[in-house]
Amino acid sequence: HAVPAKDYVGAASAFEALTRAHPQQPRYWTRLGTSLQMAGRTDDAVAAYRKAIGLATAPFAMYNLATVFAKRGQKDSAFYWLDQLVSNAGYSNDKAVSADEDFASLRSDPRFDPLLERMRAVLRPCLTRPESRRFDFWVGEWDVKNAQGQPAGQSAVQRLLEGCALYENWTDLQGGGGKSLNSYNTDVKQWQQFWTDQYGRVTEYRESEWIDGSLRFTAKQIMPQGPALLHMTFTPVKPDVVRQFGEMSMDSGKSWTPTFDLYYYRRK
């Protein structure tokens, strides 16, 4: 037998009763709005959606409000609510908005593609966050030499997690390996690195600062001779050359001794 059409009028009546019983519940107002919208009572739907948004962020209400205005040809209002959806609700499903026929009237508007781009950026914030892109000069395939120009090893540095991390894969002349994960930590507003290698060494560079275009990491390490401070500084010498300079202090940073001086040459 045929499946009966959804009874949106009946649903609206039920949700009206729920909103009277629970006027502070935004989800009931959103569902009331949806029922009214599907029943063709768009003005009442708009009022219900606005009530939901007044109580909470209510992303479904914002989305549906945008569809109402888009179908009416009220583009400014539609874009306003889509903007609110991204800015206040962190909405990231650009594919849904792009494919939704309710937004057909917006697709040719010059505001539409930048809006989709903002939605993609919500899902991939590191690709557009300047602080997360600042260490990109180290990304690449490298032949590594010491300050005297003698081979020291090879390194491959790649972006991971939509640009939120740089992953280093290091190989020394003996074939020994080391790896580091580098990421900009928004909580402390600093780059951090976790390094480990096959010789059993682990170094956590929990602090860093930018100095004249160079990124200097700092770590605390327990050495056989006592507690030490470590610095590791990355400097973009040229577009295809990066210097990695290490130094250590055994007197709480009063004096420093160089520990390594390496130059990364981008492999052609």
C-alpha cells in the first residue's frame, strides 16, 4: 500500500503544544519551525526559528532560516543566516550547502563561493591560520650537511592533518632513524616538537619563540651531568636552504655550548 505523506500540519500542532509546555527548549522550537515550513506556513516558521535561536545557537534553525529566505529570493537575509551558521555555530558542511537546491538562487552570487571556502576552513583551520603556516619553510625533501659541507643525513618533512602538523622523517649516515611531530599549539600560542629516535632518545620541545624569522625551540632535559636547557633554532637561509642549530646550557641559560649545526639543502 502507498505510504501516506508526512502530516506536517499535525506535527506542527504537536510541536506547538510542546513549545507551550517547554518554552525554553530550543529543539522544540526548531522542530516546530521545520513542521511549519514544510506545511507552507513560512512566516510562522521564521518566527519559530528565531525563537529557537534566541534560546541557543540552534544551527538547524539558522540553516533552515537561510533556506526560507533563499527560496523567497531574499538573498541578503539568506547570506546573513549562513554567515551566522559559520561564525557562531562553526558549521563546516560546505558540500551540503553546495548541493542543497534550496540555495539554488544563491549559487551565482559572488558571496556564495567565499562562504563555502569559510565552511571548509572551519574543518581545516590550520590551512588558513597564519601561525600554523609559518614553519612551512621546513616542508620538503632534504639532503643535510654539517657546517663544513660534509653529509650528515637526509630528511623528509611533510604536512599532516590538513596542515595542523609537520612530520619529520630523519635518517642519519649510519641508517639510524628519528622522527618528530611539530605543531602550533593554540592553547599556549607556541610551536612545539616531540622528537624520538631509534637510539632511545626522547626530547620534548615544549616552548618556542620567533626571533627575526627564526623559530627557536626550548626543551628541558636531564643529562648525566645534571639538568640542561636545550635550544634548537630553525632559520630559513634561502628558499632552498634551512639551518638547524642546536645548543645546550648547564647553568640555567647563563652560558650556551653549540651541540650541532646542520644545513638542509632542498633536493632537486
